[in-house]
Amino acid sequence: MTESIARTAEAIWRDVLTIPSGQDDASFFELSGESITAVRLVSRVEDELGILIDVGDIFEDDPNLASFVASVVAAGRAAA
């Protein structure tokens, strides 16, 4: 289940931020992420996975694909 959540979270990130190939390490901000983009990410995660994450989590530390996926997986485990 964790692997499925991770794959879906990654697909959401790639779709919302339209990540070009080879930019997996780019930060949310380098990918032109902003508040409305963060809200779209959170909304898609809730709609597609039924997992609630805090918008603020996206802005913490180094907001990149790996940290986003980790946040979603952790929230999914906590909810289970």
C-alpha cells in the first residue's frame, strides 16, 4: 500500500508542477510553485488518496519531490 501511495503522490507532483524529465531534485519553488499550487497538490492528494496533508508541509525544509512523497506516505500511515 505504501508503494502505491508513493507512486500516486509522485504522479500528482509531476502533473501539478509539470516537471520536465530530469528535474526530480528541483525544489517546489524552482518549479514555480506558489501558494495556489500547494493548495492544488493538497487537494489532489485528498481527492485521489483520501489522505489529508497540511499545506504548510509543502513549504517546510527542502520542498522537493522526495519530501512531498515522504509527507504523503507518512500522513497515509498515520491515518491507517
